[in-house]
Amino acid sequence: MNRKYIYPILTILAVSIIYIVNSYLDEKEREPLIKEAKELKETTNSNFLPTSTTGAIVHHKYYSLSYSEDNEQAEWVAYELKKNHISRNDFKRPYFEVDNGVPTVSADWRNYKNSGYDRGHFCPAGDRKFSKEAFTETFLTSNISPQDHDFNAGIWNRLEQKVRYWATKYDGVYVVTGGILNDTEITIGDEHVTVPKYFYKLVLDYNNGKPKLVAFLFPHRESNKPLYDFVTTTDKIEELTGIDFFPHLEDDLEDKLEASNNYKGWSFR
């Protein structure tokens, strides 16, 4: 072979090898998280998990989700927030990573870049400060949705803080949250990530022998109104999403809790 062709070929070969090795190492770094998540499927508390309209349920160590490929985000994220989860630990924010546990892999974080929208958490990083591992897991892109900054930093953040207060006051709560993915018009990025018009959050207290449930439905805009102005019924959110949120509760209890918009048992101090 002519010597002048050898060096370019060797250079291309070397670059290719480096790329392959780096890709392999990146994948190996993510393997423990995904492997651990798969092993936890049998130990996840299924009593408080919703149904999935997509069949793409993923159980991570510190939360579960149902992913909608059509909308490139979770239709719901569900987790338990215990009293001892509340912590003042201050961890460095990691980079967002795609979720390889999602069968189709979740949307890339670059869809959000220069979009004008925040990467709004479903399971908040603030709910998972009790360990660095738990905190880091909230930075998978399957756990975020495009949110207007004022909404994300405003009323959505106010509710997140209130849920942490309730977790302390009521010795733990179960949370299910997501966006209303029907009747949407706006998307962002090359993967067309849906921008929901509404977001919801359900909070269940099942610890004192007198279960109570409160459901919130927010238009995707900032508001100075009190949180209880956005209380609705779980039945209403089920109607909008097609999701059955607490199918494993005893039928009479499920019907009673999900039909109620009574928030008097919840402290809104």
C-alpha cells in the first residue's frame, strides 16, 4: 500500500477505537443504575402504582414511572416520600442523562436547550436529598417535562415544598405526578417533546388508619392563588388522562377517595 495512505487510515482507525471505547465505558457507568432498577421491580410497592396507558413502566430505585414515547416524557411518576427522606444535604447538581431503562430511551436533554422552558422535575431533587444516589437519580430525562420558568419556580415549587411539609407532618405520603398529555399543541426540540397545558399532582396519606387523598390540577402558568384553589377530584384527572391511579385500593375506599375534592384534612398553613 502507498505510504501516503497509511497514516490517514491509521488516524481514522485510532479515532474509531477511542470512540468505541469511550462509548463502552459510558454505558458501563450507567449499567449499575439500570440493573439495580430492574432488580427492584418485584419489591416496588405496587399497591399505590397507577395503571399505564403505554405499557412502558420503569421501576428505578427511588421512583417509578410510565413513559410515553409519543410525548417523550413520563405520563406519571410515582414515589413514596417518607418523613426521614427530608434532608438539608446540599449536593452538587449533576448533568441530566437519558434514561436507558426506558425501552425506547428517554428524550435527550438537548431538546430543552434554548427552548425557553425549564427542565421541570416530576420527582423533585429536593425530595431525594437523603443520599447522593437518590438525588442523582432525579436527573434522568424521563423525570422531567418542559415547564415555564415562572410556573416551575412559582406555584409548582410551592406545592413541592408543601408536600415535603406533609411528609413530615403525616409521617410520609405517596405522590403521583405528571402532565396532561392530551390536547397539546406545542413541542420542543428535534424529538418533539410535548409541552403540557396542565400539570397534576396526587398526594395520598395512608399511614394513620384514616386514608386521605388530595388532587391538584394546575394550568401551565404562574399563579399567586392559594394551592387549595387548584384542588380537584382524582376522578377528574383520571378522566383527562385515561389513567387509573389507585387500582389496587379496596374498591369502596378507592371510589370514596377519588370522588372527593375535600382538602380540609390537609394542613395549608
